[in-house]
Amino acid sequence: MKNWRKKLKKGKDYKIVTYGACFSADNLRKNIWTEELEKDLNSNGYRARVITRGLGAKNSSWGVDNLNKRVIDLSPDLVMLEFGGTDS
């Protein structure tokens, strides 16, 4: 989505889920970029929550198999996907 920030509405809760492997993992390390994204959005008057739901060293087949319970069930407004390196 080219202008996803424009779709944010100030005063509305907005849920962003990051999902993938290394850069979107919630099991390997602290994800500074997702924390900074949430901090930046909220400092600009938005009410955004960024949830990191990926797992390190997983591939896109795992991603498809776990999509419902790790992403869809959260009813996100926006999903950022990151798979690729572990698929090769």
C-alpha cells in the first residue's frame, strides 16, 4: 500500500501486525524497528499498536500454515509481510 499512513485516522485505534522471519520475529531479539514505528506513529497523534508475530528461521510455507492464528485472528488493520531469505 503506497500511502498507508494516509489511511490512519487520528483518534482511531489502529493495529499493525508484522509477520515473517528474521526481521519480524518475536523469538530472536528485540525488534527495534517495530518499536520505533509504533513510537513514531503515536508521537504524531495516531493510536497505533505494532504487534510482531513472526518467527526466526521460518519460511513462507510456515507462514501460510500459521497465518490464521498468528495474524488473521488478531483482526489487523495493516499487515507487513517479510519472508524470503529462508525460502532460498
